[in-house]
Amino acid sequence: MAIAIRKWSGDTPSQGKFDFGAQSSEICSHSGSGGRNWLLLFSLFLRLSEILYESSMVVNSRVSAKVHSMCRSESILHLTNMVKRLPDDSINSWVPLNASLDELQKASKNCKACDLWKLGTQTVFGEGMPTAKIMLVGEQPGNQEDLEGKPFVGPAGKLLDAALVEAGIDRKKVYVTNAVKHFKWEPRGKRRIHKKPNAAEVAACRPWLDAEIAALHPKIIVCLGATAAQALLGREFRVTQQRGEFLKSPLAPYVMATVHPSSILRAPDEATRKEEMKRFIADLRKILEVH
């Protein structure tokens, strides 16, 4: 029997075939992302059946057990790579399509795309005028942001406010958000200490960030820190190498990366802190050159 399976790469189907004899039947497509994933998993099951059948033939041919093990391991690796390419519709299902910022903010309260919702007090969505042309993207909310439910209201936010004033930018005309919407932390005594989000957690939140950009249509996006920069510009991007430069990007006409204000607070001494603050303000002033 020959079974025709439809496999998906994004939204474009391609057809693969597994031969098990002379008869044939076709598995038809199911509606929705659940149907697509079901078919993909079923095709993996059939592929595994082929592997087991081929492996048994190898053993029956009296090839050494070591070679049989190697073949099986290679096939399992192939299957693992196929599974990694499955579309993760479970993440995108939390984000409403073509939604306004208000609609996104309300929907984000129920997001459980990753496990950080278990740690955070609440989702901390972006905030600012829906007509803002400047968008600042940080890493994740801190302790104070988690408690208040607003981005950049803690120590780093206060430093950012001061820097914006010095740079001549009205904070009320800026939209601020984070690459990750929940506070990731670890206990240290009675304190909750910031813990950097991992790649999976950043990826889980990326659809929310994309939706914010789509709803806002900013003219300028400034990534604050490595996590935000790598989330939007790629994991190979280095803030230390391209800080303060406007980059070509499909995200907005002008995209730039600079340090996160929390890094200035962590400076080893007052002199270093003042110097880093001057550099940060200089980066922000570049916004006025294109705004």
C-alpha cells in the first residue's frame, strides 16, 4: 500500500510518499493548525515504521549489531530534526491577528506560551501612545515592573527617563516594551533577583513583539541591551560592535541598538557610571536626527 502524506513548511504544502505495497490511499488535509500538526506527526510515525522495517532487514542480513545501532541512531537524529521543524502554532495561537495595542494588551494577560507566567505576578505589556513613532525595546520587566504591571518603572526606568530628558525626547511620545513580557527571577533571601531569559523564552514572546510592531508602525526602533537586539536583529548581533548605528531592517525605517539602562546602574564606580550615561544619552540623541 502506498500512503501519500502532505507535509507543511509554513503554509505551503509539499507531498511526500511512503511505499508499502501496491494499494494506495491518501490522507486528506485537516482544517486549522491542529490538522496540519496531526498530519506531520502521522508522517513521522510512518517514517519511524520504515526505519524499524529497514533496521530489521539489516539485522536479518547479518550485518553487525554496531552498524545496526549506527543506522538507527542516524535515523533517530533525522527524525529529531524533522520534529524541530514543526511549526509551533501553540505559541502563535495566543496572539490575536490584526489586533490593536489595547486588544493585544488584554489578550497577553492570559498568555502561557512559556513557563514564565508561573513566576511573574502578571504580564507586563508595552505602554505608550498608539501613534508613537519611537519604540524602545528592553529585555524583560524587573521586580517593580512585575508588581505594578507597567514597563520601565523601576530603577532602570527612572534612569531611562532622565536620559530621555537630557536627550530632548518626550517620554510621553515614546512606546516602551520588552522582548519578554514576564519577570524571570530567582530567590535570594527575601529578594527576587533578575535572571536572564533563555532563547526559548525570548522566542515564545517574539509573536507579541511582532504584533506590537505591526500595530504601532514605528518609524524608529531602539533595542536596549543584547537580549532585545538579538531578539530582533539575530543571535549573532553584538551591541558592543554596532552600538548607536542605524541599521537596515524590515522592522522599521530606522533600527538601532544601544545598552540597557540597567547596565549603567551596574557600573563599578561613579565615574564609570557618569561616562556610560553620557554615551547612552548620545545614542538617544541620534533619534532626533531622523525623527
